[in-house]
Amino acid sequence: MLTPRLTLLVVAAAVAGDAAPPLRVIRTTPGEEANPASQVTVTFDRPVVGSVDRSVDPRTVLSLTPSVAGTYEWRDPVTLRFRPAAPLPPGLRVTGTIRPGLTALDGSTLAAPFSFTFRVRGPRALAGLPAGPNQVARFLPPNARLQLVLSAPADSALLGRLVYLEMNRDCPQAGVIPLQPGPQAPIPADAPWQLKEAGGWDRDRSADPLRRLVAFTPARPLPYGCSGSLVVPEAIDPERPGDLSRWALDSYGAFQLTGAECRGQRFCPNGPFVLVFSTPVKGAEVARRLTVQPSVKWSIADTADIRERWVVSAELKPRTGYLVTLDSSLVDSFGQRITGYPVKAFGTTGYRPSVSHVQGRTMVERVGRRTLGISYVNVDTLEVLTIPVPDSLEGHFLSRSWYSWGDDWKSLAGKAQRRLIPVGAPRDRVSLYGLELTAPDASKPGTPTLFMIRTSSPRLRTPDTSDAQLEPNQPIALVQVTDLGVHARIGVEEGVVWVTGASDGRARAGAAVALRDAKGKILARAVTDGQGLARFRGLKRTPPESAANGQMDWESRNFDGYVDVRLGADRALVGINQYDPDLSPWRFNVSSAYGEDRYQAAAAVFTERGIYRPGDSVFAKAIVRTGLLGALRTPARTDSVKLLFRDRDGGALRERVLAPSPFGTLQQAIRLPVAAPLGEYTVAVSLKREGEWKEIASAGYRVAEYRPPEFLVDVTADTLPHFDGDTLSAAISARYLFGAPMGRAKVSWSLRQTAKAPWETEIPNAEGFYVGAQGWWWEEMGSGDRTAVSESRADTLDATGHLAVRAPLKLVQEGRATDVSFEAVVTDVNRQTVYAAAGAIVHPSEFYLGAKPEGAAYFWTAGAPQTIRVVALRPDGQRLDGVVTLGVLVRREWHQVRREHDGWSELVGEWVSDTVGRCRVTTTVSGAACTLTPKEAGSYSVELRAEDRKGRAVVTSFYRWATGPGWVPWSDESQFKMDVIPDRTRYAVGDTATVLFASPFTGAEAWITVEREGLIEQRRLTVGDGATTLKFPIRESWAPNAFISIVVARGRSAAAGPLDDPGRPTIRVGYAAVRVTPEGKRLRVAITPDRAEYRPGQQAKIGLDVREAAGAGRRSEVTLWAVDEGVLSLTGYRTPDPVDLLYRARGLGLRLGSNLVSVAPQVVAGDKGRNPGGGGGEGAADVLRSRFRTTAFFLGSVVTDSSGKATATVRLPDNLTTFRVMAVAVTAADRYGNGQSPLLVTRPLLARAALPRFVRPGDRFAAGVVVNHRQGGT
């Protein structure tokens, strides 16, 4: 065993300063006026105090007159501070004096006394309730209590004199009402937010303890039904109260119905209507005592609320008078019965004259009626303007959203064809007109495919509108008439198109397909096969053009071109947009790829370490591949790669265009400037695509001044499953990098525990299940501190540099797993410290409960039974039989009541929970069925409970919304979405994935793809009974992730008839994301130095052995280098893993477009009847300590033989440390690996400096030397 021998050598040092000018005071605070909470500071122009033994007693430097109790202290070497023991009394004048002769560290003195004076101003009023700076206090009771928040305690008598009520002149008892202040107290923790945040969000929170809450009561009752103001001065100060603020308030009066009106502006044909009361009343009371004549169905939402204005939803008739009556027994929130005549009349208007139709891109079926429905009301003439879109502008319109077409309409208005169509319909009847369209003949050159259509009526003209221009807000439809259903998946380098018939949904063979850019230029051509499929490969794009100002609008930047399909006389166009409103990936709960992640290329770049000093050399290595992930290949010989070194501001340090090696790699070294600014730097790899350099990978490193650690600390924790109440076993070890253990070193350790959020708890075999207690999102955000430090100790390592620790474990929050971090800090005798940590997970119980609602709908339906599948799982994913589980369904509703306390009336709201259903099940491996029924619409939580063998609670909960009468959820689902359900979400190469496709259509054609940045594979089939199961062999090309997708196309399934035309052609789309581990691509790299220990400057021979996972050796290129472990530990540098760097999961890179998402309903040509649907420099920080050579060697290319073996000979530097030898291997194919090994360079006897971290001029300090003798003896 190595025994360190430590000897301390002490030396003395002194630094003297030159003569300096006199000491000066450059700043004092406060200024002329101070707050009661102000502190006094005096700042000198140079240090006055240094180390503790040269400190000057601050009480001898500053004196205050009159004397004030408090603490004098040096805040820093140049600033003296006085902190009062209590708030300073308002009106107090204080003079501060600095004595002459005060001596600074440089020997200079203060030549003359320095004095300053300030006056303490009174506290300020920061906020109030119920009256405040930005709020009106409504409906106050006669004995109302008014609260104020003061910035500091104030004199009560002064408060009573300066704060008062002033009632308006129209009150029976106008004038001033004195207020009596109550006791002043700190703001309680449960106070309303207006009081807790008094002073603003950006206030000085250090002064919060001085704030005081005071309640005022009026000297006499407030007059009935009056308004007035709470008058508050700017400061509670007898001499300088400042300007007066008036905070509005009123007292409640008689309870009356003051108004009823149809809710709307100029037009209100159908309601709702509004009831206005003079005082607040509960909605449930109004609902019980309201009658409407003529009788209509009506409802009031949120009846638990208390308001003075209630909106009543009702289906009213146009141009009709209504009478509302409230029963005389109705009482308000103050208990007053309604007075006066509680009857009001109101009337509805007719419909606003309007004309509308579908807007945006619209497809009209070529086979059938070929009509575009126009909805209108209260007009007698339709005006239709049609503009054919030139071929040269097709891409322009298809790349933009409809709301940006207004300027284009103006520029093409001269080509508009105008039609006036007389129509006849009864007044206030919403009617529909079918506008007949012609079918263009695409076989004739110059025939337009797209038409802009805009409709209006002369009756909608505004006074400044000419006959040639429609009302500016009328919608624009971009219409094409076709029988071709076009569904395209387009990436930046390839694409695939499926063509079907809109009339029958069948595949169309022999269609000519072209992909065009925004200017109409053809990028690729293809012809559909017998399955209706056409594929584009090797797309060559050109950079999109910028606007005149050099900028590119976001719609052009996110446009991938448009697909042009021709078959005989028919032609169809589909634009491919990144943010398609119907088919964007987010609509289907999958991620989208952006930028360079869409290219069929990958790269890894790394530097040999993570931190450098100015003047150091940086070695960078890059691995470049092209093709789809999973089937990567080395770049073509014609491919060039750009390597760019950037400084902290993004400027170029070096830029090189290089040809990759036969292994697809390249390397560069750069020496940083000696004066390089400190901060974060990057190195990036780019390939040229679309005529531009596209950055496909980058790596960052740090430039800083640093002192490398001279030792390493290892912390390990046992890997057993841990449960609430268990004990964690951990071990701490520390060793010097020159090879000796850190015997008897000081160590401090702590146990930090953080509750995991429900979505952070990952249990195998629980995909699709809720696991753990999950609250509503607002409860999760406000659930308090999730982290706690449960143990913290100081200790000493043993003679071998080790320490074993046992620490108790407990949950931070009930029912939730807890992340445990065991952290240790070891301190060397030379004052250097190193931190290390190890982690573990504490499970709340021996098993978890998993809950999975059955069915595809996220929203439940009131009154319909809902089934939840329940399973019990161990932390390793094993499912358990026989666990008795109790489930409850709890409905939650927000209730409000008006409460009075100490004369203060307020609305108080809280959640009220009501258990409406229960179940009891016993789990099985396949899952037990718990059935619960939500009886009403609203919000619900489902909670499942069980106990493990030790009686620990097992809880899983989730929430749902139920729809029903009076409650409508927002639409969070795409109408085109269908479910794609794989049997697992993670696979390995060689597995078989079983995928269920739940189609709502029967006998429809389907197109199934596996894709990512490109198409991996595709299939075509006919969906039989609506639910289809397919099996997919998992291949390497799926790694690291893939998206299984389906498009089901249904042609017209029923004749046009109902107004919404449900039989029109349409599609359904579904996605499922799966992960595939790329472990088969990993090489095993072994590094073997020829000796266990080296001396400085010696040669080392390092053996390399590279093998595939199956064990066979592979010819490969190895990057081999060694770096000081101490420097690597500063940034936690890990040996680069090329598999992880190249095979990062990507989002969906193929964009989907289809013209069947916007098929216009077909209606009878001409007029029709009622339409019930309506219409219409920071990086310059971190200067640390000393200098060290770090990188022992860097060999950018060591090529092994065919058996995977090679030997490298290197000369070691003079550093005494442990180097980490690292290797990254790559074959000429798609295989990669890494490895590492320690390499010790040391001597039997060595000395290390022990110095303070910093010194100032004039300091005296002790300097030590730590001597280590590694081989025993004296």
C-alpha cells in the first residue's frame, strides 16, 4: 500500500505599495430622503480594509447623529455599511460623519472630515383591498373593512389623520368619513396575491419583512348605495405627505334588475341575452326564478358563481320581442329581495347581410355537380368575381396561406370575370346557392387549373368602395376542379406520391407526376405504377430566392414545392407546406424535423477535450456520412466538407473545405490566439446541399483560465431497487492523479432527493398507461418544492482514501418516485476541492398501478360508462396478478360564495369535489376492467389505490373532461386523425413489430409508409373491416427511430344530399413513433498500454483491437489521443461515442400534403333552402487559476489491419498525472465504436504547492508545499 508523507514548508512574503493621492469618499446612500428601511453606505475610492487582521473597526470610521441602534460592518474592502436594528422613524434627520485621518491599504488618508445628511420619509401605501390603485371596490357593506399594505410600520395616529373616505356629492351623506386604523401586522402567508405582491413583481424583496398590513374601519356606516374614494397620501409623512391618490369604491344599494339586452353590437339575431343587476346574485338563484316569454330553451353556465351581470344562452328568433321576468323571491348575495319591477323587455335584430363561402385552398369534384356552395342572408344579388391563376403564379399561391392573398387579388383584379346572380330567399333566412364551375381541359396548353373566387353583394358596399372592388374582408377561395386525389410525402432529397380517384378512391396508374419549386421549375418527374405510386429520388434543389430587402418570408422558407399531377384532361395540384393546418405532424402527436435534420446526411464532430486556455491547440475530428439513418455510407468522392472553427461571438477562427478520407473522416488542429477572449467556442461540419453549405453537426468547447484538479473523486451507490424507508449504501473514494490514495482527507456529503413528475417516471411494459399520482396542470405547477436535502454530514476518508456511507431514504411527495443524488466534496490539504455524485431512484412502493382508459376519444361523454384497464407492475416492468385495487371517480367543480368577515365582504372560490363512482378490481397480467360513469359534464379525476406487503400506499391518478349539455370542449383533435397502435414503442433490430391500424372506413384504399428523413419502406393494401393488423420486420434502416404512417383514401361514398355532404371524398391519417436501438452498429474498441506506469518523457506503446459485436476484427480508422484526467473532470468530458452522435433520434422529415382535406360540399346548382350550419460577452467570465499542459498526444488516423489490430508509439510529456487514453473507431461502412484506458505518469517523490486562492497587494500570507512519498520510507 502506498503511504503519503506530507511535509509543510512555510515562507513569508510581503508586497509594498507606492505613495498614493489622498483617500476620497465617492458615494453615500441614501440621498436627501431615506425610507424607513434604508441602509446607510459609504463608498471610498480605494480599499480601506483587506484581510481580517488588517480590518478597521467600522464604528470608529462612521458616526451618526442622532445615534441610531444598528450594526456597522464592511460590506467589501471599499464600502462601509450601517444596518438599522429597526425601521427609521418618519421625519428623523440624520447626519453621518467620516472621521479624518482614516488610512487606506495603500497608505493614503482622508484629509478632512466628510459629512452627509438625509431625512427619513414616511412609509408608502403599496396596495389595498378591496380598494386599490388599479381596482374599484364594488358593493361594499356599511361596516366595510379596508386594508392597506404599508412599506414599513407607521404611526397609527398619523394614519388616522392622513387616510380617510370621501363620499361623492350625490350621496345623501356626502363628505369625509374618518377611518380608524387597526393593529399593524406582517402580511400573512394566506393573504390574497394583491397583498402578498404589494410593491410589484420587481420590488426589492429584501424589504418585504418591513411591510405591514393594516385594516381600517369607518367611523360611521357607509351610506347606502353611494360611491366615493379611499384617499391615500403618497407617504405617511407629517411634513411631506405628497400627492393624494383616490381609489374608487361604492357601497351596495337596493337589489334591482337594471337591464336586459340581446348581446351583440349592431346585429343580434339569435342571442344570447344579458341580465344586468344592481348587486351581485348567484347564478343558480337566477336560473331558478327566471322566465322568458315567448318560451325558449335557455341555460346559464357556471351557476355557482356570483355576479351582477349574467349571460343567458338561448336560441332566439330574429326580429322578435322577448320579456324576461324574475320572481320576487329572488335574493342577492347580501340577502336582499329584489325590488322595483323585475321585468324587462328586449328584442332581437335581423341577421347582418352577409355572403360567404369556404376560404383557402378548395377542391371541387370533377365528377358530379361541380358546385361551390355560397351562403347568404338578407341580400338579393350575389356578386361573384373569378380570377384564373397563371401557371407562373401557382407556386406563389400554393406556398401562402389564404390571409396573405389580399395583395395578390389587387394585382390581378383586372383579369377578374364578374357575374351578378339574382337570388331570392325570405328575410333572415340563411340560404345556400350552388355556383356551377366548369371542368378545365388540362390537355389544352394554357388552360388554368387554379381559380381565385371571391363573392359579395352590392348591398355590402361601403361608401368608399368602388364597383370594381369587393368588401375588403370577404373570403377568397383558391379552387381547382379535379377527380384526382393527390397525397404526397415530400422531403428535401426525395419524395413519394400516391394518386387516387376522388370519385371512387381507387389508385390511378399512368398519371404523370412532377414536383415543382415555388417558381414552377420542375425538380423531378415520375409516372404512377399500378398501385398509384410514384417516387422521386435524388432531388436537386436550388436555394429559394430572397425578397428585395434581402429577407425571405417564413412561408417561402417553409415551402417544399408543389406536386403537379396530370391524367388525360385532368390536372391536380398540391402544395407541400411545413405548417399545413390539417396535416402537420403535431396534429398527430409526433415530432417534426426542421432544418438540417431533414437532410439524408449525418455527422459527428468532437474536440479532444472540453476546456482550453488561450494559446492552447484544439484538435478536432469529424465523421461524415450520407444517406438515410440506419443505412449510412461514406460520402462520394465528389462531396466536400467544410470545417469551421467559430469564436465566442460566432466569428470564423478558421474555415477549411476538405475532402473526406476513405473512412469518411477529416481532422484539423488550430492554435487559439494567446489573447483569445474567454467563453464558449464551437466547431461545425457542413455539407453543400441546394447550392448552400448546410451545417449538419457541431460541438462546443470552453476557453477559460483554470487550475486542473490534482485528484479525482469517485462516488458509487448500490444498484438494488430502493423503496420508501430503505437505506442507501454508498461509497466515496479519492486518489491523486499521480497514483497515491488520499488517506485521511476531509469529505462532506449530502443526500438530495427530488420528487419525479408523473411523466418522468418510466416503467418498462407500461407504454400507454398512466403511472403515479398526476394532478391537474395548475396543481403540478404550484405543488411546492419537489427537492429536499435529507442528510448532510462531514467526515474523513480512511487511510486508503475510502469511506462507506449508509443513509436513510424517504419520499418527498406521496405516491411519486424520487430521484436521489448522493453528493460528496473532498478537500485536499492544499485547499483544493473536487465534487462527485451518484444517483438512485426511490420507488414509493413495491409495485405501481397503471391505468389506461379504453377507447380513442380523449373527452368522455356524460352518462356513458367508461372502462379503465388496470395493471400492477414492479419497477422492472413485471406485471402482477391478484392485487386488489379500489378506484374512485371524483367530479370537481369551482364554487364561489360571498363571505363577510370583520365588515369585509369578498368573493371566495374553491374547488369542490364529489365522489360519483367507485370500482373494485383484482389485477391480472392482461389488465382488469374498472368501469366508471361520469354523470354530468365537467372535469373529473380518477384515482386508483392499493397497498403493498408493507402497507405502503400505491396511488395512480389522472384527469379527464366529460362533455354533455351545457359544456363543450375545445377541439384538440384533427378531423382527419386515425389511430396507429404498435404493440411496443421500443424494438431491437431483428424484432417484429405488430401494428394495428384502426380505420373508420371499410373497403377503402390505404398507403402505409415507414419514414423519417426519407422513405424507409412502403406498402399498399385495401382496408377490409376497418381494423387491420400488419407485421413489420425491424431492420437496421429503422434505427434509431422511425414513424409508421397510414393514409386511407375514401372516394365519394354517398350521393350529395345533406348540407354538410358527409359522403364527399376524404382521407384519414395516422402516425406512430417507434424507437429502434442501433446497438448492432457498435464496434468494441480495446486499448492496451504496454506498461502499467510510466515516467515523464518515456515512450509508450499502445495496442488497439477493434471488433464487431459478433467478435470479428474489422479494418478501421482509429483516432487515438490522451488527456489529463484532471482537466477532463472540469467539464465532465466523456469519450465521444460516434453511435450516439450520428444516431440521434430525428423528427418526421417528409411533409404530407393532400387535396382531399379541403373538398367542398356539393350542393344543388342554384338556390336552396335553410343552411343550419350558418357560414362565415457573457462568456468572458470564469477566470480561474494556473497553467498546465494537457493533451499528451493526438493521433488523428491510426488504421488497423483486417483483423482490427494496430499499435501506436507515442512520447509522453513531463506531466505527473493520470491521462485518459481515448479511441474513436470507424469503418468504411456503417460501424462505429469507442474505448478508453488510464495511463499513469508519475515519480516516487513529488512536491505540490499549497497557496491561497488569491492575494491583494500588501497582504502577508503563508505558502506551503505538500510532499508525497509514494513508496514508503523516510
